[in-house]
Amino acid sequence: MGRMNTIYDPPRGSIPVLHEDTDILVVDKPAGLLSVPGKGDHLADCLLTRLEKAFPTVRLVHRLDRDTSGVMIFALTETAQKRVNQAFEARKVRKIYLARLAGRLEPARGTVDLPLIVDWPNRPLQKVCFDTGKPARTDWRVKRADDTETRVELYPLTGRSHQLRVHMLSLGHPILGDPFYAPESCAEYPRLMLHALELRLNHPISGHGMTFRAPAPF
């Protein structure tokens, strides 16, 4: 199925740092790089281990899928990690993603509110399940569209695994280049067309509102 079984070959090069202070680190994660190590030595190279070389106290707060690029925040102290985690859990972190979808998505604005759970026989795929799924909600706003493709901003109110990918699939407009949910599009699109565009939160120590943004590479 598409790139699902291909060899892990993460991109080389330095990781762009968007912000750094004594408490937090914000970077622009490249597509194709795991956020954390996978199982096995061949999946050891990841964003976290690369950052540890320059920032020995770096601490994980959240993750992006391997094939997703964009803004990702890390903590540099135990206190900052605890407070940023609390902000995520309380849904006080505002996230904006940019995606390119198959077909024309209508209407121009909307919400997907469908519970999600892992599709156990087909892990790591996720699926909609009203009996056992966890609540998941995504708002969307179309930026540009034609009959073959839609460029859309996505605003997840929850952070379930593969949430944006499955929610867009549920609308009949999967994210292009998705090896899991739109494998037929992978020949034309070299990567998953999903990018974490913007992250807004209050600084975990000062409390000041902060916005971090990384332009989409597609």
C-alpha cells in the first residue's frame, strides 16, 4: 500500500529552530522524520534524538506523524514540560494545519465530529467508531479549491492519532500523498500534503501569549 512498507530514509540536514529560550524550544520538523524513536535500531534516528545533541535537556511534549512537517514545541525544563502538557490537555494550545485534499471540499467551512480508535487488524491505521472511539473534532476552512484539489486550513480541537487524516477521509476528500489513506495519490505527490502551520499558546513560565509559524513547503 503506497509507501507503508518502504525503508525508513529520513531527510538529512539541520533542523530549523523557530524559537529558543530557557524553557522551550520550537522547531520546524521536516516531513519523513519520526518525532520519537520507533521500535528497532533502524528507526532510532528521529527529531528528539537529533535535538538532544544540541539541547541535552530537551523534553517531549507532543508529536507529529512521521510524514507531517511543521511547528513542533519541546520543553527544556521539567516545569515547562509539565505546564505545556497541561495546556495541551486543557486544549489551551491552538493548532492550525494546512492540507491539500483530493477533490473539491464543500462547503467553505465546517466541522467533523467523529470518534476515533485504532483499527487493530490494520495498525497503525485509525477508524471512526461510535461504540469505542474517543471524541475527536476538527474544524476546517477552505483556502482555495478547484475540481481536482482543495487547499484547506484545519483546526483540530482534539489530538487523536491520525485525526486530520481520517476526518478528511470521512468527508470523501483524503489528504493527498497519504500512504495510509490515499495510497493511489502517492505516485503523483512525493509526500503527505499535511503541514503544522501555526501553534499558539501562553509561555509556560511568563504566561505571555506566543505564536509560532512555519510556512508550508508545498
